[in-house]
Amino acid sequence: MSSADGTVTEMTKYMYKVTEAMTLLSLSRSVFYEQMRAGRIKFVKQGRATFITASAIKAYVKLLEQEAGVRYDETA
């Protein structure tokens, strides 16, 4: 998540509803569910409810960074 000044802050929740995770990741509903079906976004079920854990969101972002070859720990 981002604060008003644009800096990234830590997530404060452990589990997110699908719609909340879609908003956090800026993904459309169809793309989000496609990524879930493909196993790229992990999820948990509690009864009939589906949740995305904070660690699954972080893992998905890390996966995207790896696929893009992004390295934030190196200088140009």
C-alpha cells in the first residue's frame, strides 16, 4: 500500500477479500481469477469465503519482478 507521499508501507492485514486484493494489485476481476486458476496467486478458503493472504500478495509481486528481471538491490 502507498501513503499520501507515495512511499510504500507495510500491509496491516493478514488476509484480504478477493476484491481487496484485486484493488491492491490493480488487476481486473478476470485477470485476477485467471492468475488464481493458474496457481500464480495463492488463496485460502474459509467455508465459502475466499481470501488472499498478505504473504501470497507479496509472493505474486516478487514473481512479477523476477519475470521482468527487476532488481532493486543494484545501482544502475
